[in-house]
Amino acid sequence: MVAAFALSLFHWDLLSTPEFAGLDNFKQLVTDGATVRAVINTFVFALASVVTHIGIGMLLALGVHRTMTRGTKYFVRTAYFFPFLVSWAAVALIWKYVLDPAFGLANYYLSATTNWLASPTLALPTLIVVDWWHTIGYTFIILLAGLQTVPAQLHEAARVDGANAWWRFWSVTLPVMSPTIFFATVITFIGAFQIFDPMVIMTQGGPDGATRSIVQYTYEKGFQSFEVGYAAALSLVLFVVIMVVTGLQFRLSRRWVHQ
Amino acid sequence: MKGKLLDLVLVLGGVVMIAPLVWLVVNALSEPIDAFQLPPRWIPRPPTLQNFQQVPDLIPFAQMAWNSLQIAVITTAGALLTSALAAYAFNRLRFPGRDQIFSVLLAALVVPVQLTVVPIFIMMRWLHLVDTTVAIWLPALVNVFGIFFLRQYISSIPRELDEAAIMDGAGHFWILFRVILPLARPGLTALGIFVFEASWNNFFWPYIFLSSPEKMTLPVGLVSLQGAVGGGPAVVLFAAITLVVLPILVLFLIFQRSFIASIASTGLRA
């Protein structure tokens, strides 16, 4: 980390002698439109990722937690968890074909002719969907485990007091589950801020920077155009963003997470 | 009635979730001329293994699988060992600065690997280790999360057991390997599964450090294969992906119970 900070003060292409740059790299961060775009993309991706993972994951967990036949429960749990086991590289390649405008599954079943990954407006949302498909199984299992810790007696007591299903969820299930939800939120956020693989494999950050993430831009600067100092400065931005957002979540958690 | 409807929705959702994986396997098993048809076929007719036979013509698949396996095994064994030793030291030994060092380690927990990749790349260049498998497993031998996780686990094992062993004249290594680690087996298993899975599926690090095909791991190899077959329908690529994905899915079906239990209890994520 210290090394990353030191590097960020230099201009260096890995071959010639490093040249001291002071805060040049950091000034460039603010003026470089591509950096600003990458930071915005990463925030949009992370926010959408958290909302869709926690929201739909919660619905799934509630749906599966009810009484179901064993076979149905087994199938649903396994089916949603399977994609999580597949490496990002394989996921990204499979989806590139699923989304192919000519022979992909997506357009066939949606009766569309969209070129999902080439559209400046649709490319990022499409990657959010692919990421959701890949990791929802994890969120779902964590939330389901949290749901199973809610004592049945509490529900019974609330029922005796005349609470309806919605009120029982709001006043019993959610508070007991809040530490689990908090944990899942923090982990999803941190993971989403580090997103790299699908951008590199599916869109190369395109079209026109619409899907470029912070980490991917760091990679381009550090290992493709060999501006090592600038790449180090970018990676520090990522670090600071993760620190601040995580710190903020811990602070806010005091208001809603029950210990 | 309402419950049945919800079941149906969940099952249909499950079918949609696995559809891309079924499509993958079906196309991998199809003759090139039958693959990627619309409307999609869900049963290969007739099934053939010829695509699988062509994989080694395009990428050194066996070598890549061996690289992936070697890196994953070394990483897992190394990370488990160093985590166990460090966790024991941080929990059971007293030495000056112990808690300070531990809090610095905790801070390292939130440092993303992407921050360290540029300096480590430069270091590996000095050591002439770029484009070797060593560059992948060497930095992974110490796993901060593993230390933290095992320390928590070990702290729940009663100290009376250590004291009894000390009475019998046991040293630290004896206590760690004969008393504590056997009791920490569930924790070690959960950590081991996840370190292995994370290493096996890792793309970022090998993508940056490895460039020659015979050094690559499977995820990077798949992406390079995609470059080789171009943008068209690629049954051979699908066959290669199937070879990577299917063993993991089968292993999961066998060990599903302990696997899910370990995630649910520890929240580990690759």
C-alpha cells in the first residue's frame, strides 16, 4: 500500500527511469474525463448491484423458507446457486453468446433484435443483470441462513397479538435478520466496487467507455499504456472509495442493525 | 393455492437461471451445423464428442488444467498453514506488540488486491517471475482473511486443553497440530474449500501476470480461446467451457450440504 502511494507520485513507463511528478497524477484524476466516467460507472454498478441482490435475494429467501416439498426446495436452491460456482471468465463468455444479437437466447425469447453490449445505454444495465445472475446464489444462501435464525416463538407471539403477515415481517423478521442483511450489503458493495472481469471479457469497457470500471481503467493505464504512476493513483482512489463507503455503512448501521 | 402459485414462480425462475448452462452443454455436444439454432434446441441431436476432441488442437488444455490445479493446491495448502500458525500466535501467544500488529492486519483486510497489483507486478519483474505460475501462488500464500477467520475459530477452543497438553510436556507445535487443529477441522475445511474455489476461478491476477498459453490457468485460457475462435458461433469454445464448469457443478452436487453450510456459517465469498 505504501508502495502504491509512492508510485503514484511518479511518472513511470516501467522502462525508463521514474520521474518525480509530485501531485500531477492526482491532478490528472480530476481532469481526466475517462476517470470521472469510470468512477460514475462503478458507483452505478455497485448501487444497482446491492439493491437487486438484497431486494430480490430477500424475496427468494422468503419464498423458499415457507413450507415447500423437499424436491421443490432442493431444485430451487440448487438452480439459483449453480451460477455462483462458475468462474467469471466462463460466465462472461457464455453470456456473450446468450446476448448475441443474431443467434443468442436473450433476443429469441424476448422477441428483440437488440445488440445489448454495443448499446451505450443498455450495456451497463446488461452487465448488472449478468452479475446478478452470477452471484445471486450467494446472497440468497446467506439471507436464507439468516432467515432460519428467526425464532418461531417470536412469530407465534406476534400472531397471538394479532399482527398480520406484513407486520410480523416488519417487526420480527427484519430486526432479527438485520445483522445478516447488513453483512450481505457490505460484502456485495465491496465486491461490486472491484468489478473487472465482465468488463474486460465482454465489452472492453465499451461502447465508448460506457461500461469501464475503476479497476478496469487501472488495468488499462498500468498494463496497456504503461502509465504506472497514474494507475497507482487510480488504485488509491478505489481504496479510498471502498473505505469511505464501508465506513459510512458501519456508521449508518447503528441506526438500523440490532446487535 | 397461493402457495402453489408461488412455488411455480420460483421453479420457473430456477429453470431460467440454469437455462444458459443447459444451452452451454447442449451446444458443446452438438455437431457444429446443428449448434446455435433458433428456436434453441434443448436436446443435442445427435450428441457428439467431436468438439471436445478439438479443444486440445487450439489451446494446451491439459497443461492449463494442470497449472490451475497446481496453483490452487499450493495456494490452499500454503494459506491454511500460514493462517493456522499466525492465528495460533495471535490468539495463544503473548508477545510485545501483538495486538497492534493484529489491528494493522485487520486494516489490510479492506485493502483491495487491485491496490497491490501494480507494486507486486513491479516486484515480480525484478524477480523475473512474471509469466510464471509462482507469480500467482506466491502472493496468495498469506491470506489475511484466513488468519482473521481461524483466529476467531481458535479463540472458541478452551485453553484448558492447551494447559493439559503443557502439563504433559507438549510444545507449541504439538499443541497446535495435535490439539487445536483437529478441533478446528470444520473451520479449516470451510476455509480450504473457499481458498481453493477462489484460486481455481481467479481471473484478474493470472490475466495480468501470465501471457504464454502453456503457463495460463483455465479461466485465462478460455478467454484466449475465445480470441482464437473469433466472434462466430463457437462449439469448441463451448466444449472447453463445459470441461471447466461441469466438474465443479458435479463436485458441488456431491458436497452440497457441507458446502452450503460452510457459506451460511462463515459468509466466505470467493
